[in-house]
Amino acid sequence: MNASRTRRPSRSKPARAVERTSRTKRTSRTKRTSRSKRRKYWSAAVTRGSDALDLTPRVFTGRSPRRIAQSLKRSAESSRRRKGTPLQSSMSMLNFYLNRAGGNLPASRRRVLEQAKGELRKLFGR
């Protein structure tokens, strides 16, 4: 070891109480927190408070692909903070929701949102 490097005594945290349940498995006595008490997902915060679009609440929970597309179009066209065209911004938010925030969507919801993409293209004349 280099003479200039001296080892400091470690400042370890006090050990937690651990209960042995078998030879290989250890469990902590501390109670695990439920999902509702855990930190929320970052993707949910982006969906709720996007800086580029002012989305209407629960826009992605609608059953009509046309209404979802109309809401996204309205938000994109009224926004002054977006960087791309209204079509790019609204399509980007819809894709973001499908890929990240709506990762565990049932097939029926995913189908509605995929149809909303087509409706969005129609509304913008593409």
C-alpha cells in the first residue's frame, strides 16, 4: 500500500436485525411498504405535467380514439411551448404514453390508443 494513502476506520451503519428463515434465505424484520406508499414513476409525472402540452386530465383513459386524437390536437395547437409541429408533439406524447407510462396496458386499451394514432394522422391531413 502506498505510504501516502492511509486507511481510515470505516463508519459502518448499525446492523439491521435479520431473522434467518432457512440456510440460504434471509429476511428483514422491517415491514415492506405497499406500492401506493412508494415513490411514483417518473413517466407518470411527465404525462401529468408535460412542459410541451397542456393535456386534459385523464385524456388517455377515454374509450374513443377520435376523442383522444382531438384532445391531443387541441392541446398541441394551443401550446406555445412545443418545439416541433403540432402533429409531432401530439404523436410524441401518445407514443410516450404507449411505450412508458402505459407499459402494462390491457390489449383493448392498447388497441384504442393505436387507433388514436391513425385518427391523429387523419385530423392533421396526413
